[in-house]
Amino acid sequence: MAILVIAEHALSALVPATLNTVAAAKKIGGDIHVLVAGLNVGAVSAAAAKVAGVAKVLVADNSAYAHQLPENVAPLIADLIIDQHAIYSHVLAPATSNGKNILPRVAALFDVDPISEIIAVESADTFKRPIYAGNAIATVQSSAALKVISVRSTGFDPVAAEGGAATVEIIATVHDAGKSSFVGEELARSDRPELAAARIVVSGGRGMQNGDNFKLLYSLADKLGASVGASRAAVDAGFAPNDMQVGQTGKIVAPQLYIAAGISGAIQHLAGMKDSKVIVAINKDEEAPIFQVADYGLVADLFEAIPELAALV
Amino acid sequence: MKVLLAVKRVVDYNVKVHVKSDQSGVDLANVKMSMNPFCEIAVEEAVRLKEKNLATEIVVVSIGPGAAQEQLRSALALGADRAVLVEANEALNALAVAKLLKAVVDQEQPQLIILGKQSIDSDNNQTGQMLAALCGYAQGTFASNIDIAGDKVIVTREVDSGLQTVALNLPAIVTTDLRLNEPRYASLPNIMKAKKKPLQILTPEALGISTSSTSKTLKVEAPASRGAGIKIKTVAELIEKLKNEAKVI
């Protein structure tokens, strides 16, 4: 029995969520193989081969996979599963935008119901996952011969990025469905830590009033080595780009410290951050629901409190 | 161009659900039900395509209980031309829903199929991608903008690293994200008119589709609760707590 983990990578580096996904695979048990699909992925493949607990890295390096188009990558994964004589019992991917895009497409090809965003492994066929914006936790059992699973990073501590010595196998088959093509991208550029993997996250909501005021949060974040997030209200209002949205349908974070500034605390936002170790809420409305989950609540004007905090830390 | 829309009846997004004491699921008795918010965005996008004369007909489909006719009538009031309900009284998983939608796609032969990216009850984010695989179509998930350009649809997608734009051959599947549009409200005259629009009721049996699933929910529990902590008065006190009590900075 072996588990195929789909690596998430960007800018020639392995994305940390891959390490959390390998951790989930270890809990299931079995040989762990990692697929690195992309273009010019030599450095990523080398990094994947060093990940603790990985037995084999499969490398599909071709322009057809350059932008993770699901029409091309899903058949590649399906082919690997069939070609390896059904040794794979599970296919796992991080619940990133790529993982969510590709995995259900793979599952449908195998007539399987995928299991999304697991937060715990109960056994090789039974998993826990949040539903209803995290207001309930379902325990789900899969009878599928091939279990197709996306992994919520916050549920699993990452394995070590170093210490492994996996064999590397080149996959030469190319799947180019010819149905879709990449046109362009606007990448968020930031020197701050990746939101999903940051130790500290500072987030702003509608209370920030405009995009310019987010500079206050960026200054505080830079003092703390933190990443910056936003509520849906702030993103909808154009204060912050979509890749900063924390919540039920945005990014799920669970940092050591989450500072919510001017965020009221809708259930959809709480779904994305309530597993943070320590939550600080700064809001001038003392009735704001965010205070019901905050370890430390400061009823104050954020335009005074945030600069003061930045000056004192 | 014919557009097919899929909408789902779900618990209203303002409702905080509670788990049943026998752990069999969440309690939906006497709870307000609505159209899934991402499906509302799908309806709006289809209506805008029709207003731009890009869509010629909008067919809206729902898989669910008889009561989902309410959500189909809402979509008709917003501008869909006719509706199809595939009536299924038990909750279905994404594979069954995708297979039923595929059967409707086979009948209707739409050029563009728009779904919400995720329903706010099961939070799966699977159906559109699975339907795309079953149909052999390209998929543009998490869309924040769509343009029709000849025999292609150009989709801008909200992804972890920012925005990605792809060109997909039609027919294609698009799933909506939050920034695609702001849904309108239906006017009273349109709500009245919608009552006269055609609504066809089908069943999985009539379509010859098995609704079995490879997944079974064993139990549903409440999450670990997180109580409110303490209120503090000053920024200096906050820093002291974070350094010495929580030890996170």
C-alpha cells in the first residue's frame, strides 16, 4: 500500500502545506510517494526528495503542467495511479487552490467521492472534516478502493523538510488535453511570510475604513515578522486583495498569534481563524462577536491602538 | 449560447447551526433555508450574460428536495428562463450530484455551465470540478471575472497566490467566487412572472443515475468550543500578556 501526495510548489520552492500533507499521509500509514508536476521543477523535486518520510518522488516536468491546469494534471495523476498497478490506496493534496481545483477532477475519473479538507485521521479509511463553516465536525468513512483526500494544513504539524533521501523517478508521459490554456497571472508579491504558514497573522476588517490604512497593519506585521490577512468585508470593499482573505471560503490559518483589527467576527471569518493558539481582538465596538473567541480583547480605536502596539513591541 | 446554472438549497448563511444530540447531523428543523450564496452569484452572472446578448437561454437546475422549487423560482424571478428539479429527498454527495448534472447536461447541451464554487453546508468545493471531469470539459474554478471570446471563455480565477487567467474551450464549466459580481434582488413583477415559467421535475431513477456514494458520515459533533478570554484596558497591558502569559511574542 502506498500513498500518492501531490506537491504544491511556487516560484521553484516547495510550499509548506506539502509538509503538512505528508504528515497526514504518515498518519494513514504506507509508503509515501510525492508527485511534482510542473515546468523546470528540478529544485522542487530535489527539495521533495529531502522531506522526512518520503520514499519516492515522481517528477513530471513539462510545459503542459506549467500552470497546474487541471485538464492536464488530473489525467497525469490518474495515469500514475493506473500505471503503478493499483498500489496506491490514497491520493492526498494540500487543500490549496490547486489541490481543490485538481483533486475532485481526479476523484470523478475513478468514480469516487473525494473527502475535502480533513483535519484528523482516525484510521486509514476514516477522517474528520469541518462542515457548516466549522460549526460541526463530521467523521467520514470512505469505502472507495482509492481514497481521494485534500488536507487542511492547520490540522497536521508539518514533517521535517530535511532528513529524507527519496529515490527520484522521471515520468515522461505528457498529458495535454488541449482544452485550456494559461493566459496570465497577477501574483501577490510580498516579503512577509506566507499567510497560511505564518507564526503570527495580523488581519484587518471593515473597521480599517480604506486600503491605505492597511499600511498600519503592514508596519505592525513587519515589526512582528507576521503575515497580513483580511476579512471578506475588507476584500469586497477593495481594501486588500483576494489572496489575503481569511475565512470559510478563503484561507484557513491557525497561527500562534492572530490579531484581528476592526473585524466584527462573522461566523464565516471565525471559520478561518478560530483554531489559532492565541487570538487578540481590537475593536471599538465592545459587542462585536469577535470578542467571544478572543483570548485578549481590547476595546479601543484601532487607529490609536495599532500604531501604539507597533511602537511598543 | 445556452447557459446551464446549478443552484442548491442550503441553510441560510446567517444561521449558526447546532449539532443534534444523537450526532446524526445538524438540526435543520425550523431553520431558514436559502439559495447557496455562491449559487446566487452564478445566477447573476448568467443573467448578465443574457443582458449582454451573449446568452440566449438560461436553464437553472437544482438537485434536492421538493422544497428546492423555492430556490428555482427565485432564479426564475432573477432572469432564468426555465427550471429543472431533479428531486432527491436524501442528502446526496458530490459524485451523485455531478452524475445527475451530467445527465441534465446531456439532455440540454449547454455551452456554458455555471455553478457556485462551494456550498456553505457541506463545504466540499467539489461538484463543478467533478462535473467537468465527467463531461470531459475544461473548468474555470473560483472565478472573479468571465468573458466570452468566440469559442472560448476567458476566466480570471482567485488563487492562493493572487489571480490567474485561463482560456477554456467551450463548452466549459465555471465555478463562482465572491468577487465575480454582486447579485441583484428580484422585483415583485418578476417574482409574479416567475410563477408562470416552466419548471420540470425529474428523478434520479428516470435519469437512470445511481446516487450511491463511497463516503458515509459516521457522526457529526460540535467543534471544541473556545470561550471568551479577558478584556484588557491598554496596549501596554496587552503586550505584557502576550510576552509573559501567552508567550507568543
